[in-house]
Amino acid sequence: MVPTAADPFALHWSLYPRHFVAPRAPRPLVIDGNIDKPEWKAVPFSQAFDEIRGPDDAPPGTRPSASCQTRMKLMWDDEYLYVCALIESDFEVTANFTQRNEPIFQKDSDFEVFLNPSGSCHQYKELELNAINTVWNLMLDKPYDDNGHEHSARIAKPGEPDFYEVYKQQTATKVMQGKINDPNSGAAWAVELALAHSDVLAHDPLGKKPTVGGRWRINFSRVEHQGEINWTWQAQRIWDPQAQRVTGKVAMHLPDAWGYVEFADSNASPLGDISNVDPTRRDPAWPARLAVMNIYYAQRRYAELNDKQYASDLAALEGLYDPKILQPFLESSLKEESGISLALADNKNEYQFFVTSPNGIKATVTNERLLTVERVGGHASEMS
């Protein structure tokens, strides 16, 4: 897919991630692990999770079989984002951790939720839980690759800088078939969650509560066999300067690669996981987001090759970014309303890069992967 005169952002939209339209719940849900209640039956399941790198980059034998499917559903109201999931397995489902905020993925069959309401790649939240409803909640101030670190009750006490805990979250699990911790058979188990907006938005000044038409960045992961198996809802695919293509990575902490949840009315249609997202529903900032992240990954590679110093202009980054992604922002026909700028600190250890698109969206990224989006130039259409 390449840019065309009719749609200069055709390539960008071809890389748009999964997008789940979640209806407003008709009433507050009782969280008891029953995912067959009438409220959930009205919402379609997502597409089945796949290998974390995506089908094009998954090594042979790593994708889930038909008997190991994972699917989820979403709803919301003014207080909670509701999640349910069905996790099927033809091998042993392990659940050994029993203490809150233990690192579930290190031993157990693990279901994970990642949320970044602001889409900034900073202050994002993660929930892990096993089949006996042991949970671990944490916040990342920024991704590990950007020198971010865990904030949780696992590593810190109340009042300490690295403390983070949730206070209104509700979780439940239920074994649907078979038995857990049975080495001779598989099992199926269900997850039901109520994730309080107040917990998810904590410490995130750029995040906003859900409203009809709004969107959050979100992803889901299933981890088995101490991390040997990683199956996700949205594949973790990013620009790779060395491979010169978008490539799947075994890394969940790439918030810019996650999918979207769109908050809809209770009677909205269609609902669920939309394969071909209507242009009016998808994030209008996506092309600009993709462009700044393309330069972010190019700059990161440049710094690896140049004593941790960043490039001062695009010319120095040639061969490390995708010119087709930046082309629409540089086209002469768009110059009056769009633009590109790179600001480098005197020490060359910090930078800001931004693009402004013809629809009045300005996206900015820093060397720490802080990604912000704003409207400029009097454009009034809705942002995420």
C-alpha cells in the first residue's frame, strides 16, 4: 500500500490496529465470573488472539491452535470499563500464585490487560491475573525501553514514590471446563473485570474519562509456560529501522502498537471487533501518530550508532525512517497546513519531533516516547 492522490494516507490506514466498539452497559454489572449473563450475550466476542508478533512474523509452531483460543468482550459505564474473556487450553492451566501483586506471568497461566487512556505511552496501567483470581496491578511511568519502571504495591509502600494500587477494581474468574493444575488435561476459564476509571486514570493528567465517541489505547495478552507463549489481541508491530519494515516484536510494553477501544452508546451498531473500521470511527490522529513514532524508532537506532546522541535533522536519519510514512506531510500541495519539525537540545541527548497534518492535528514525540496530540489551526473535529 502506497500513498495516492486520492488518499495520501492510504499506507497509514493500512497499518491501523484493531478497534473494538464497546457499548454502554445497560446497568452496573455484578462481577462474579459469569460471562454468560444477558448483558454479555449482547456483545460479540473479539477476534481470537494470535502470536504476539502477528501472523507474518510468528515463528512456525508459535500460533495458537483452534483448541487454545482466547477472546474478549468490552462494555463501559460512567464508573467502569468492563472486560470479560474466555481462555481455552489443551494443555495444563497453572495457577500457583495466591498473594496479591505477585508477578503472575513468571509461573502461571496469565491473562493481562494494558490501558493507556491518553495514548501518550506514559503512565499506562497493567493488570495480570491467574485462573484463581490472584491479581497484580502496576503502572509504568514510561516503557522499560525508555528507562521506565514499575510502580506498584509489590515494590513500594503507601507514600513512597513508586507506590501504585487500585481501590475500586473488581475481578472474578471461573473454571468453565476441566480442572486447573492438572498436568494430564487442559481447561477453559473465564475472566470478568470491572476496571474503575478512577484507578486507570490515576497519575495520568492527559487521560480523559470515557464519553460516547471517545477512544483509549488498549491491548490484551495471554502468557503461558513462563513467557514461552505470548498471544495477544493486537500484534505488537512497530517500525524497525534495521529491517526497514514494520516488524512484530515479543514486547508488550510498546503502547504505540496497541489497539483501540471506542466507547459507544448502548444501541450502537456495529459492535465488537471491527476489521474494516469506518473512517468516521477510527482515530483521526493515527497518521500523525504513526509518523512521529517512525522518527522515534529512527532516532533510537541513530543514538545506538552515535554514542547516545540524536540526529539534528531528517537528512542525518536517511535510511533509518520510512520516507513513505513522512511523504504526505512533506508534499508541496499540503505545505500550507502541514509541517514537520525536529528540535534537538544542545547536549544532543534530548529531542522533540512533531508533524502537523492537513486536518489540523499536531502530534509530538520526545526521546522518552512521550506522545501528545492536539488540534491546531481552528479545526474543530473530535479528537481521541
